[in-house]
Amino acid sequence: MRETSSHVLIAICITVSAWTSWALAEESRDVVLMDYCSVNNFEGLPVGLGFTKEVVHVEYAKLGAFKAIHCCLRGYRSIEWYKGNIPYPWKGDDSHFILYPESKNQTIYTKNLRQSDAGSYSCLALNDTTTLNEEIALKVIDEDTPYTGEPLLTHQPRTQFAPLGVPTRLFCEAYVGHTHLPDVRNSVLWSRSFCNVTIPTDGRIYQHKITRENNQIVGSYLVIKDVRAEDYGEYKCEVSNSIDQLIVITASVLPEEVPIRGMQVGSWRKVVLLVALVMICTLSLGAFYIRCWLPVTLFFRDRFSPLEENDGRDCDALVCYHEMDASLAIGVIIPTLESRYCYKCASLELSQITRNWSLEIGPKSKTARRVIVIVSPAAVQGSTWNDATLRTVFCQLASLHLPLNRVIVVALKDLPISLTAPKLASSRHVYEEGAGIGRVKTLRWCDKDETTGFVKFWCRLRLCLPPIRPGARKTQQSVALIVQMKSGAQTTTRSRESLEVLV
């Protein structure tokens, strides 16, 4: 009877002890879940939405163990959790994780990890102006024995850029498991890469070790309270769970003006976008120049170049032509220049004897600011359209001794290449590319069937003529027309009065 009572008492003690241990473990877990996002936070955070500590992007846990995943933030209006594309809450087949409300939805956890819980989790934080999203991969270790393999890195320390005098830190963390063996020690240590001196646990530069989930995950912060020049360089983090199981991770603290070796993550996209933008702008400017440089140049020339006025000339252009080209000169060129572009023109019909053209044009060229000569096969009738014949024509026009490009040849047929090709100025007559011989400017006539060429011809011809102010010239012409009409009316009235007196 006494033995039975003793057994019962022992069983009760064991039960109470187990319950107490379970209650303490539950209380300890609640404290860890509640405190995780409130300790070891960044200092001097800016106002607004942002992470308060480093985000662990890879998590490991044993099958059947307790597991928590954290997204520590500030300045958020809401936090939404997803597994893949499935929002919380999840069905049992998707995930057994639940929210821990005491952490303000910054933590999800499960007391009994299952294989179906593995996958990619993400936290989406929102406020009125900003959105943040981070992914966390959970991997389940399905082994019956305690994990004794190489430490599994959960957070890779990143190189930090820090100016002098400001605080900064590096963080290293790994899953090491739990073996319950007395001779195995889990450790994580920071040191300078160029020496084996371990960073102390206090001072201006110190390391602060942390553990979570029953010491199966270990990590350490390397903290520099105020950066000095000698602090810049590479640091290494060594994580081990036995003598033979060790991993080493390196990271650097650099001044702000020193770039990372190689290209930063995502910077190549900026470079590609910048190159594409430059190429698009260059091509657009090139296309605009090719298509619009003539009208744009003409626009600014006519509005800002000095006018050729009060020079004793009666007209802007003297149009010279052969009788076979009268329809073009009198019917097209002169009306267009006068009615559309407000130039004052005069006309002169030339003979077929090209060697006399300088004598015919010379006297009247003194009254015009430009001389336009229409040259066609009809104008040189009796001679072939070749280099020798046309050379005589250009020599006659060059002998007018007008200023450069004051004589404009409108050719109705392509000129020989030998005449228009650029040559050395070794003779009396100077050749210029696209300008013919001497001081003569040459343009190729284009009819209306060639729309683009027709527009370019008129732009080039107007660029060869004196600059004008279209609005002022139209006003002057309107006034002149009114005066002419009044003068005609007065003449008619006087004629009628004279007729009445005569009768």
C-alpha cells in the first residue's frame, strides 16, 4: 500500500514538473515572440514606413519544432502575409502558421512545424504613400536525429557605406541545430579579416551575440558606435557548431565615396535604362534634324538675321529664263515667291546665246539682291548637255562679279558630276560641293510629284534669298495695294470728269 502511494506521488511530481516545464517554455516563447521586434533595432531611423531591423530571408527549422517568422517594421498602416500568392489566413493544407497579435501582426508562428509549411512567405506593409514587400523562404529539415551538419546561413551580412562619425553595424546569423552533446559548442564570432583578433563584447567597436528558437539559430551584431578612418575595411564572421563544422562570411565597411567592387545589385538596370534613354534622345534629335533642320533654320533666319534694306535695290530676286521655260518662271517660281513668301521679283528673258548671258544679266543684276537663272536643255538649245557646254554657262554667270552665292542656278536636269564635284581652288574658278562653279549656288528643280523634294527645294531657295519678315512684308504689300487701288479710282474719276468736260 505504501509502495503504491509512493508510485502515485512520483507520477504526480513528474506530471507537475512536465507541466511546469511546458508552462515555462510557453511563457518563454511568448516573451520571445513579443520582444523580438522591440530589441536590437536600428538607431536614428527616418520618419515613415521602414524596417526596424535586418530581414532574415531564409529560415530553417526541424520537423515538429516551434517556428516563428518575423517582419519588424514601423510607420505602417497594415501588414498582410502571403504564402506564395495565397493571403493569410491559410488552410491546413497550405500552412499551419497563425498570426501573433501581441506583436502587432509582425510575427507568424506555429508550435508544430509540418512539411506542408515549407515554402515562400512574404509580408506586405502599407501606409498612405509607401509599400514595402519582403520574401522569406522557409525550409524544413526532415531528420530523425539532431542536426549536426554545417551551419546554414540565414542572413548574409551586407557591405555598409558609412561616413566618418556615424554609427553602423553588420549582422550575421545561421542555423546550427541542437545536439545536446556536452562537447559541442555553438559559436558566432566577428574579427578583422587581416588579423585573428576577435572583436570584444564591449567598447567603441563590439559584438553582441543573439540566439533564438532554443539556441538552434545563433547570430551576432558587429556594432561600430562612431566610424573612424581605421575602421574601414573587411570583417569576417565565423559560425560553427563543432570543431569540424565552420563557415566564414565576409563583409566590409567602406566610406560613402568608395564604390563596391563590381556592380551593385540592380544598378545594371539603371545603366541600361540610361543608355536606352540616351540612344532614344540621340535618334530623336537626329531624326528631327534630318527632317526639320531646313524649316527651323529658315524660321530663325527670317526672324533674327539682319534685313537687306535701304541698299538701293528695287527687288529681292531677278528671275532669268529662256522663252521655252517661261511657263515655269512666270507661272510658278515668280508667283510662288511673291504671293506665298512675300518676295519682290523681276523677270528677264534670255537669248539662246549663252556666251552673251553676262551682258544681258549684268545691267539688271544691279537692281536685284539675288539673281535666279533657270538652266534647262532648252536654254542651251543647239548644244549638248555636257560639262563643256555648262562650264561656259557657269563662267558667264561667275563673271557677273556678284558677292558669294548671290547668283542662284535652278537646274531642270541633273548636272554632270564633273561639274558639281568638289575640286581644289587651283584655277580662276572655284568649285564647291553642291555649289557648281565660282560663286554660283546650284539647286535642282523638283516638281510637285516629288512632295518631300518639292518642299526642300523651296526651303533651300528661300535660304539663298534675303531674309524677310513675313508679317511686316504682308502689311507693306497690303498698304501698297490699297494705295494702288485708291490711285486707280482717282485716275478713273479724273478721266470721267475730263470726258464730261470734253462733251
